[in-house]
Amino acid sequence: MKSLLIKAVKKYPLTAILIVITGYLSFFTPPETPLNQVRFIDKWTHLILYGTLTLVLWTEDRRTLPHRTDIRRTLCLYLGAVAMSGCIELLQAYCTTNRSGDWLDLAANAAGGLIGILLARIADRQYEKRKSRRTPNGSHSSRQDL
């Protein structure tokens, strides 16, 4: 079990860091700030946090397993992040006194995760297009070469 965890951290180091940060932020009591006056600031925070998490997760997965970019793999990565979010919301609801679980938080996390995956897929397609436009010697073709 320990070696499996070490392998995962070595394979996905940024994702591991973001999961630890997400866990910490999910269970500490945030201080009062002027940002608390922004409407739905907590939902925006969830959206950005899980969007970043899934974007980084997908990118690291693509880097370590470049041949595995099918839709099922992408769906598994997305559902893993949403499942983690659901577990955190349940733990907040039933195991803490300073936090509460919220279905809207879960929805914001899922939406953020979806945005992160979509951005990653778009960026990957752009990268693949650029890569396919390269000439065999590795340089870019341009209109001037014609």
C-alpha cells in the first residue's frame, strides 16, 4: 500500500500537493475578510479550486500516460475529483463542528472540475494541431516556405 501511494505521488506530484491543499482548506475555519461580502464567493472558490485540480490532474495524467487520452479515461479522472469532493462534503457534514456539508458546494466543485477537464482537452487539441503542423525536420511550416 505504501509503495502504491509513493508511486502515485511521484507520478502526480502537483496533483498530490493540490489534494493536500484542498483537504486543508476544506476543514479549517476561514477568517473573516472583505471578500466575504462578494456574493457566492465560496462557490467561486470551489469552482476555481476544483477546476485547477482537474486541469492539473488531467495534464499530469497526459504527461505520464500519453497514449491514454480516451473519453473513458477523462471521465474517470473527472469522476474521481467529484467523488473526492463528495466525500469531503460528507465529512464536513457529519464529522466536524466548524463546517457543514453543502450540496451547492458539491455542484460548484463538479462544475469547476468539468471546466478544468474541458480546458485541458482544448489545450491538448491545440497542442496536437501544432505538433501535426511541424515538418519532418522539426521546424514549423509557414506561408513564406511555399
